[in-house]
Amino acid sequence: MVKNRTRLILFTGPVLAMWVVCTGCYHMPTCCPSNIPVPRELDKTNLPPYRIEPPDILILDVLRTVPLPPYHIQPLDALIIRATNTLPDEPIDSTFIVEPEGTVYLGPSYGSVKIVDMTKYQAQAEVKKELDKILKDPQVNISIAQTRAQQQIRGEHLVYPDGTVNLGLYGSVLVSGMTIPEAKLAVEEHLANYLEKPDVSISMGGFNSKVYYVVTSGASNGETVLRLPCTGNETVLDAIAQAYGIAPQGSTRRIWIARPAPADSGCCQVLPVEWDAIVRGGDTTTNYQILPGDRVYIQAQFLVTLNNIVSKIAAPLERIFGVTLLGSEAIQQVAHPGRSGGTGSGGF
């Protein structure tokens, strides 16, 4: 029955080998069982460290972004400006945002001062120069509270198809295939070209790249595929619940998990599922833990599939017979116009 030799595929880490059948008998998932344990309900395993891939979403938070000196003030930067000997009703001691045109507005009596592309010391001198026109010997101190680059780094970032995240003015960083600590290190090393000892926090905002599939046979009328995110805690029961149960044409006795194997293995891994035992008896034996890439397949009932196949075969024949009969009746009417299905005028 099985032409190809069955081989056992081992996975490194906490997940060991699964039940394996040859490629040639995937339609018979119970033909090659094995006693090798697999994770299931009440006996789950932790998945390997999460590897970032497109289109995951990362949340970046900037803990320390001190620009490398000398920093030149840019639009939308936040500056803390303090001045002495100001007007009694208009003190200057607050945070000011640099306007898009490169000016900072100090108040109705002081007006705006253009400080874009200046260092903070040059900006201090420029602000003092303007205040000298109104005040007597003011002293000005400026410090940078937040740069606009910091605002662009903080927040949600989509991992692009090329595996990078965009950091705004600081360019892009490759993070695909990395764990969270590795991505943090990569981002900080990149920002070190612009910032003094940057400190960035990274967390996952969307687990979009690790999924599994629930495939339902349409009883010879195609198949429906539902793509669901894999969080590492789902079982077969959870997967089918996410798919809103088993369709009316689905068979509760023909359900299995097809687990992807390396392309050169020559085998597919199939885990048969005893649905009735899971839901009616609370049996956890075949309520397997879902892993990324799994295909939960629900085959259609045999009689429903057979009925649909027969209907597909019979429908064209019925049309042909119907057209033939209609044509025959039309020919008879033309050949014998006096005949009809009733008694006619000569009847009793």
C-alpha cells in the first residue's frame, strides 16, 4: 500500500518527532501511527523563542535618546526655555515646541525667535538678543526636552516585507528572523550612530506572522481555508471553535492535523483526531496542541460527497435528455400539426 519508505523527522528543542506518514498516503491519516509523544491538552510545551517576521507589529519605547553633540535644533523639537528679569505677567519658564517654520513663540510681548538648525548655545544667544530689545539684561538657559526623532521612534512599527522597521529620520533596521532581545540590540546599535548610548524597549504589538489553518472540505465543491493567528496555547478544540465548529457536510470521524515537514524529507506528518472522544468524553489524547503552520483538515462526509459527485455527473445528462425530448416534441408538432396531447375537435 505504501510505496515510499516512511522516515522519522526529529525537531530540535522541546518539540520532538510527530506521527509521520509517507506522502503517498496522506488521504489515509491513520495508516502510519507511532507512539512518539506529542504536546496536547494538559501536556503542552513552550514554543521556541518568537522570531520576528513580516508583517509583525513591534512597539518601540524610547527610554534614553540623547543626541550626539553638537545637536542642531529641528522643527517640532521640545525645548525647555528659562529666562530671568522677564515681565511680571509673562514669565518664560516652560516647555516650548519649535514651530514647523523653525521658530519658537515666547509669548505675546516677546514674539517669535527663529532658532532652527542652531545648537542650544547658539539658540540661547539668539533668544537673549531678541529679549534684550524688551527686557533689561535677561539671562537665558535652553535645554532639549525631546527631539522630534524621539517622537518618530516611539510607537507601533510594522515589519516591512523586506524585514525592516522604519525609524523615521534614523532610517531602517533589519529585524526579521530575530528574537526580541536581538532586535533591541540591533536597533540600539543602529541608533548609536546618532544618539548617545540609546536605550530602547521593544515589545510585540501584533503576532501576525505565526499562523495555522483550518481547512474544511466542501464535499467536492471546493474547500474553505481559515487563517488564524497562533499564540502557542491553542488545541484542536480551540482551532475548530475559532472556525465556528464543523460545517454540516463535515465528518467528525475524518479530522486530522497535517504538520509541515522539511521540503526534502519526502514525508508529511499527520495526527489523527478523535473528535467524538474530545467533545463527548473529555479525552485529551488527540486534542493536540496547535503549532505554527499546522493545517487542521476536516474532510466531508462520504455520502454527501458522493451525492454531490453524482449530481454533477447527472446534471449535464439531464440537460441533454431534456433538450433532446423538447426537440423531439417540436419535430412531431411540425410533422403532424393536427395531433395534440388532448382529444382534439374530433373527440367525443
